[in-house]
Amino acid sequence: MPTPTTPLDPWPYPCWIAHRGAGSQAPENTLAAFRLGAEHGFGMFECDVKLSADGEPFLLHDAELERTTNGQGLAGALTWDALSRLDAGSWHGRAHAGEPLLRLENLARWLQALGLMVNLEIKPTPGDDARTGRVVADRVAQWWAQAEVKPLLSSFSLEALDAARDAQPDLPLALLVDRWIPEAIDQAVELGCCALVVHQAFLNDRRIEIIHEAGLKALAYTVNEAERADTLWAGGLDGLITDRVDAFEPQARLGLRPGHRMKIDHLIAESASVPEIVPE
Ligand code: G3P
Ligand code: MG
């Protein structure tokens, strides 16, 4: 079995990753979400990237505009000029009215200014896989040229990852799977991926071990329960994508996994037992 071409040793990414910027707590994939995720102590973010009709990489989860903007139809059919005038915040709540869609170029500036990291999920408009993989990889190489740690590019689309690797062979790649597919390990390795990102419900200790045996890191999405997170960390998980930026704030802030969390609980308990100093 070939070894990954980008082993990334040591693994440079934080283990806690905020899903779509800040999960469901702010309009997903907008700068407002990233700001909130960062305020909750997250040092790394997952988000979804696709292309406008004129080839501008921007953030949006769905192929269609209806759920998260005031636009209609296929997002990838519009130019960036048209997309940039949409409201991507009102659907979430009045406080976010007028929040615009986010260009990847602007996200690159914001993340690097604050020393934050990102997992860019290449989420092509159906049928646009190869172009999206190639353009996103080329733009990432350009916009993160000065960054010591490059974005981790992931995708469910083998075609998109293949095109990204051909365009920029040095960028770290990860294959996404929404269930356990044993062949995915070989596919990830053959693509030169450094990680497999698996729907959390389909991971267990043995599968994490299988992923590690192939020389890949094991990441899980989307983990929102503390107990589930603890189980996966205990099984050797390398990265966890969550919506619960509020619930996991202390661990994310300190980059802690469960063993360490117990230490923090202990410290908190200890500090609570320190007798109050009474002035004379
Ligand atoms: O990248 C992990 C996760 O975001 C994949 O699923 O549908 O939330 O983009 P989805
Ligand atoms: Mg995603």
C-alpha cells in the first residue's frame, strides 16, 4: 500500500474544529460565524467552498441558495457580483440581517491575520467537481503562500480531490465519508491524503486503528455530545468537528482532550477548595 505523500508529521492542526464556522450558533459559513467560533476559543474551522459561475471560490453549504440566503436557485449558476449582493444572515435571525456571503480570499486574510487554521471542504456544485478542486487548490496555494500551516482540503468528491492534488500536490488532503466504506482507506492513500474524515456515527476504536494503520489521521464530524467526544478521543481520534462551540469552549480554548480535561476538572476542584484570604 503506498504511503501518504503529505504525512504532516507532527500533525499541525488543533484537535477541536468548529463546524461551518460556529455550528448553528451564527449564520453558517459567514464571517459572523467564524468570529463567534474564534470568540469561543476555537483555533480551527471547517467550512464549505464552491465556485461562482465566474470561478470565484466562496462559502456555501448547499448547492441551492434558498435555505441560507435570500437568493434562489443554483448558487453556482450566478456570478460573484450577483452572489455578493445576497443576504446570508437574515434566515438565521434579525441580528445577522445583511450578513454577506464570504469569499475565500477574504476568509484567508482574516484567518491569517489572527493565526487561525482551517479545513476547507471542497463542496462542488454538482457536475463542477474537477474545476472546483483545481481552482480551490490553486487559490489556496496563492492566498496562503506565506502561511506555515496550509489549509486542510477535504471532500466527499474523489474527482475534486484528484484535481486538487494534480493542481497543487503539496497541499494536505483528506477524504470525507458519510458512512464506513472499507475501500475509502485505499482511495484516501492513493489520492495522497493525510486523513480520513468520517461521520462520527460510523467510527469506533477498531476503525480508528485501521485508519492509523494506513498512515492516516482519523477525524470525525459532527460530534456534539460530550460523552461521544470522550469515547472517540479515548479511541485515539485526531480531530473532532463540532457545532457546539459553546459547550466545548473550555476544551477548545486549551486544546484539551479528555485525559487533560480531567486534569482541568481537578484544578478547578482544587482552586475551589483554596481557603479565602481574609484581610487582617
Ligand atoms: O466536513 C465535515 C462535514 O461538514 C461534512 O458534511 O454536510 O456538514 O458539509 P456537511
Ligand atoms: Mg462541510
